[in-house]
Amino acid sequence: MTPPTGNAPIVPPVTTDAAHPAPEQDPRGPDAKHASRRGEKEPVNWLHEIRGLVLMLLGVLAFHTLIAKPFYIPSASMVPNLLVGDRLIVSKYPYGWSWVSASFHALPRDDWRIAPSTPEYGDIVIAVPPDRAEDYIKRVVALPGDTIAMVDGQIILNGEAVPQEQEPPVQLATENQNDCGGIPCNSAFEQYRVRLADGSEAFEPPTYRETLPNGASYQIIDHLDQPLDNFEAITVPDGHVFLMGDNRDHSADSRADARTLETPYGNGLGGPVPIANIGGRAEIVTFSLDGTASWNPLTWFTAMRGERAWTSLRPELRSEPQAEEARGQRD
């Protein structure tokens, strides 16, 4: 074919002002791109990995400080309502936040509080003694401004005896007990060992039901006559609460001396506890393991106390008619 001749216009190539996109960059860097082409393993970005790990740990610490934290029961001071080996969730916000809210008690001891609130009668709380950074778990039995005394093991609150009614004894395990300071945790109840109808054995210590002014009702064990069964009336200062364990004869609580120069062997809370020293409220038992559990996770399945899982730790609230009806049934 002959090329066109004559005066036909020559059309120049069409151009545009649109910018050409830049070549796509690999966010992992040129080395990673070249390594991928060669089929080699990509290098680890250790800075990125460490940053992610730190952020995750900070998130966990923040959750444990502000929202909730798991706890383990190591002693028998709250039997029968908490058993050694119970794992539970403690909410951190019901009474506000203070120095004790931080994980590992990392903040210096002080009396400041953020969004403060006062515990209620019967709450099970985590408290820190005045002489050391340890966690105790006890029950609130007196509030700010209350006058509290104890006579023969019975609480006298604002001049009135707190109802304490005898109940059928609880049954505590004689076998597969956890260890408490080198001895079985329930060994203090040896004199109450009984044989049950099915041939098994259990401890059945004297059990009572205590009901506080707001109707909070719970079981306690009281089987000894001992010095902590009696003390003179004191007034709970503002911003403080008075705490006791439910296992009344085996609890280092507000009745017992704290460790000081004058009482070097004290291990209690030393009187009313500042609310700033209370780190949260016990809510629920998630699971519980008996004394057969070890570091081997395979033992946890056979050591599980299935009936303890998801047990609420909020006290039963009884109205006056309910309390009267319960007393009538026992009579």
C-alpha cells in the first residue's frame, strides 16, 4: 500500500496531564521485596514485634488495674464461703480507684481516691494490711460511723446484736485437701470428723448464719473460745470499714493486731481499714482445684471441684419476713 499523499494533516500523538502513578512500594522495605523474589525467608522486624508485645502487656495491666483481676485463695480464713484452691474474679471499680488498684502495688501508699464509693455490708473485699503489700480477702461487717464490739463471738453493731442463728453444719473435705503452711487446710476441724451415710468422711464444724442490717446473710464457722471473740466497742472512722473472715477462729482480720514494733508477730489488719487500702470486690468463683492438682495441667481436670464453678460471691439479701420465716423453720 502507498502512503497517503497530498495535504492530509498529520495528527500528533495524544498526551494528557494526568500523573503517572508511582511504582508501588513494599511496606516491609526493599530487602523484604528482594528476599521474596529470591524465595528467601523474610527478616523479622524485631522492633515491630517488641512494640506489639509491650502494647499487649500494657493493655492487660490496664484491665487488671481498672476493670477486673483474677485472684487465688491461699488460706482458710473465709471458709465455708471461699475454699483454698478457689480462683475468682475481683472487680476493681466498685469503690473507685486508689494506690492499691495498680497491679503489683506499684504505686506508693497514700489516701487519695478517684470516684470514691463506700462498700456495703456483707461485701467480700480485697484489703492490704498497713505493714506490708499483701492481699487479704475479708468481709465488710461495719461501715464508716458504725460502732462495733464483739461479745462471746457475736457482733454488736450500733448497740444491737447482729442475728446469728445456728444452721446444719457445712461439710468440708477430709481428703485431697490443699496445703496451708505445711499442714492440710482443714486440719483445725479434725474433732468434727464424721462418717456419712455413703461411707465417706467429712468435717462438720459448728455453722451459723449471720445477717447484717441491710439483709446481707451468709454462713460463718465459729468453734473455739478465743481472745478475738471479745473486744470493746470502737467507732469506725470516716473513710474506713471493719473487716472479718467468715472462719472466725482462723482469720487475721480487723480484730487482730498488725505487725508493728509493739506487736512484731501481728499478722492482722490492725483495726478498721482505710477504703483507700481496698483494691476491689470479689464477684464470682471461676473454678476451683483440690489438693491433688500440681504444676502438671493434666492433673487439673481430675482436681476440679465442678460444683464451685461460677458460684456468685455476692451475699444473699434477706428481708425481715424471710429472716423470720427461716428462724421459724429452724425452731
